[in-house]
Amino acid sequence: MGSSELLNVHPALFDRVRLAIMAHLSLAKGAVDFNTLLAELELTRGNLSTHMKKLEDDGLVNIKKAFIGRKTRTTYHCTGKGKKAVQTYLSAVETVLKSSL
């Protein structure tokens, strides 16, 4: 096995920002709003939006937009596919690390 396990990882997770987003969302108990992700991951609005669009296109997150008064509130939720992708990533990294010892 070894490093070939990394071939099973979803390609979107090889980007460090998308990996951080997915790690955050997969550990969250529920949906996470845009401003929370922005602050906790210390990203720019444009950077976060671009990465979230890619993750949504890949089916790893669901995006929900709602109006609170006159303001838009965007929330994100990790899909089942997204949680599985994160688990596959972690398993692959663990396998590679164990095989290198």
C-alpha cells in the first residue's frame, strides 16, 4: 500500500485551504455561517467564496442562502460525500505515515 493510498483522496482536498474548510465543516455539529468561517480560517471574502463554490460543485458541501431582515446569511454544511472524503484523506495520510516508520 503506502503512498498509493493518496490516489484515493478526493482531488479537492489537496488544496490546503479547501482541506481546512472541510476539516472545519466535518467537525461542526451543524451548519456554519460565512462570517464564522471567514474569521476562524482567516481568509478573504473572495478566497472563501471561490473555494466554497468548488467544494459545492464537487458535492462536498451544501450552501444555503437566507435573508435575515435585509441581509443575506449564507451557511455551509458538510455533505455525506464530504465527510467520507475527509475520512478517506485522513485514512490515506495515516497509512502513508505508518508505512514510512
